[in-house]
Amino acid sequence: MTLLSKLLALFPGLVITLALSCVIFWVMTRAWWWLLLLLLTIYGLPLLTYRSHQFFYPLQPGLSSLVGKNYIPWWGTYQIQLIYSTFPALERLLHFVPGLFSLWLRLWGSTIGKNVLWTPSIQILDRGMLHLGDQVIFGHQVTLVGHAIKPKRHNLWLYVDRITVGNNVFISAGVGLGPGVAIADGSYIPFGKMIFPRQKVDPEE
């Protein structure tokens, strides 16, 4: 593990520490700017860190080894986003403002079309790895994962790729989409279906 990997492993704890500090100082002073700083810490700091990380270590689609001395950009992006996987309510709050969750994902680098319907229970592990068309509907507890890890020959292989969803697609509850999945326009994904990495889905399926 490189020095940068070790430092970024501390990032989730740093965000939590700063957020708790803002809460404590707000309780002590009742000054409104501590609440503003709290929001910037929770939503702004991870986003800005991710964008800076992408500038220096862009996350590229493809296959790579997790075992070795080289720095793995995906590891950094995973640590930066970990707070939202640990505390999903932080992103669920964004659903109360129409269009805000789509804007949030665009800020992370995803391409999100118009009139996308999200459910608050959706789980996205790689926020910058989505390419969605218009009029996409997501059901309850859909999971979108832009990476896959597989052990092989005393090594761990990482596959990273975008998830592509076309226009007018309906994705039912409990569906899981892996990296490199491509869903064509007008497709319907039935309840609980798992679509594994690099699979293509046509409307008739």
C-alpha cells in the first residue's frame, strides 16, 4: 500500500471528525456559520477531494491488479465516497429537492439525462461511473456498482467501467447493475435481476 493509499484511508475519519467538530461548536455558540460549514464538510469536502483526485489520478476503465506497489486510483475514490455508503441518509436527504440528486451525480462526473426518477433507497458505489439517458426509472433498492473485484492466482483483479443506461428504461426493485453493463433504449429490467459485468441488455430481454 502506497503512502497516498494510507493517507486516503484516513479520509472518512477526517470528514466525520470535522463534521462532529462543527456540531459541537454550533451547540456552544449557536452561530449559523457552523451549520454552513457542516454542510460544506459533509457534501463539499468529499466532492472537491474527488475532483482533485480525478485531475491527478483519473479513474480509467479497465482491468488492473490490486496487489502491488503501484497506487490504484479506484482505492482513493472508494475511500473518498465511503462516508455516503456508511451513512446513506446523507444522500437520501437530497431527494427532497427535485433534480438535486441528478445534479449531485453530475458534479461527481456522471452523465445523467432528463427526468430520471430516483428512489431514496438506491445505492451507488461509484458516483462518477454512470451514463444515463432520459426518462429512466429506478425502483426500490437498486444497486449500481462501477467496479468488480475477483481473486485469481494469489492476486486480486479489479475491473472498473461505466454503467450505461439508455432512454426510457424501467429498472425494477432489487436490481443490481455491475461495471460495463449497457442497457439499450426502451428496456425493462424485471424485479431482482442481477446484471453482471459487461453484459448487454436489449429491449426484448
